[in-house]
Amino acid sequence: AFLNGAARLLEAVAPETKRISLRSVAAQLRDATRRELDLTKEAESLMSFDAFLETAGFASQVCVPTPIPELCSKDVLTMSRLDGQRLTDATASPEAAASVATVIRCWGRSVVEHDFFHADLHGGNVLLLEDGRVGLIDFGIVGTLPSEVYG
């Protein structure tokens, strides 16, 4: 409500801002925030991405936490723990470099082959696991590309 009101006020005071439709931007931000705060959506995203990893052949290299549906709700996300080190904390090594390459390949394929892609992928959301795999966490924000992009 606050952002929408502020956008309306700004559009009234500075009519030239109507061109960029601040109210539309505020509505998109509101909707994205609501989606991110609904942890059932994140649990669904984790399960869907896990299936993508399996079908795309990445399951032996990349994993995501497994949600426990009976213990999840809009406000609670219960899932398996991934033991590892954040990529941002990793020591430079051939293994870390290979992990980065794997993440890039996996992410790129998810953009074009899956219903969505991880839209908040940074070194803090990538774990180098003790078993050599890469763990991806925090699927609160996912993205999609418009169908026109694919031709």
C-alpha cells in the first residue's frame, strides 16, 4: 500500500514519471515480495528444480535441499541440510573453479530447459559440499523469461 501510494503521489507531482509507470513497478515489487514470503512456493520450486537436475543429468554434480512437505507451510520451510562451505568462503582451487563452471552450465540449461531459473544465484547461495557436489540454496526468488525470447 505504501509503495503504491508513493508511486501515485510521485506521478501526480511529476507527471513525466507516468511514462515509466511507477504504479506498475510498485505492483510488480509487491507481488514478487508476496511470492518470496510464501514458503510453500519455495518448497515447490525446490522439488521442481530437483526433478530438473535429475532429467538434465546434473544430479550427480548439483543438488538442492529436499523439502519435507508435511512440515512446510506458508510461514515454515523444513528441508534437508546441505553440509558444505559457501562459494564466497572457498579457497581458490581447481575444485572451486570446476564447481563454478558446473553452476554456470546448470543455471544456463535451467534458463532454457526448465519452467524457471534460480534468480538469486550468488556465491552465498552456492555451497561446495563435502561429497564434491555443488548445493544450490534459497529458491525464494525464481525467474522466467517471456516466450518471445525463445522464438
